[in-house]
Amino acid sequence: MARKSKYAAIGSSVRVVTPKQFVRCGYPLSIKMVMDRDFQEIERDCIRMFCALENRPTPEPEPVHAKEWDFQSLHISQGVNMSATVHGMICSAIAAYRLEKENFGGGERQIVEVDGVFEKDQIWTVVDKKFVKTGKRYPSWGGIDSSTGEWDYEPGGLEDEKTYCVYTVTQFSGQYKILAQHCEIIATPKENRQ
């Protein structure tokens, strides 16, 4: 007799029990969050970096209201000739630098969910699944063992590590992600074909 799987197979139908949309699993801050939060400072740093690369003086941005201040207005008013690709890459690098300086917002990997497209008791089809891990990060360690005199190394990892299954599901059109624990399997791919 075949053992029943804990998780839905690709092509299975699932019913939403807890309507929470999975966004990501990771540390509290992301590059996107830093870019959204520090938009103006990142734009100014981007201009300064580009001007330094071009050996040009840094233009002074004209004082404007926060809603009106953006790269496009600075580009037009100050004559900074930077492609959108270069602009995006420099801004991403600045945000990544800030993110790393802030230690990614903390040392604990977490699941981020939002209220979104799901409603209780909706039926969705599983088109993919993956596994993510949460827990508190601990660093790797290496050094000479004082008792043996030999080099010893312990890789970093996660304390209190927990593994979660994330389904990618579809209904009519569009694909969304939801934790398997928020769903109930109602039909396998074989049952769906009958």
C-alpha cells in the first residue's frame, strides 16, 4: 500500500484553509525594502558615484518636495548622462551595501506573508513546490584546536531550524505562492484526470 504524502503532488487540487499569500522567506530586510525606504539618499549617492566615475563635479540637486524628487528630474536639470541600466545597477549596489551594513535587519530568517489573492475555501491547482528554512543564523567557526593542534572548522547554519513547504498555485490565470500548511489536499493529479 502506497504511503500518503504529507504534501500535494504537482497537479493536485488544494483548498485554502488560511488565506495568507507567501511573499518570501529570509531576513527582515530586503534590497527592495531598503530602496523604498532610502530612495532619496540612494539617488543622491548614485549621482555622486556616477560623477566620481566620470571625473566630474557632483551636481547640487535643486530643493524640491519629496514626492517630486526623482532621478528623472535630476537627470534633466543637471545634465547627468547615465543610462537606466547603469542607474539601476548603481542604486541596487548602494542598497545592497546598506542592507549588509544593517546585517539584513537581524539574524533570523522568517516567513513573510500578506493578505492577498486567497480566500478561505477557494480551490487552487499546485503547479510547483519548494522548501524554505527559518531559524536564527549562527556564524561559521574555524581555528586551531588547542587539544589536538589541528585545524578545525564548523560551518554556519540556523539554530531552531524549521522547514516549510511552499506551493506555487494557479487558478484560471496567474500564479501565486502559499504555505502548504495553509492548504488541504482535496484531489491528486490522478483523481483530477478522472
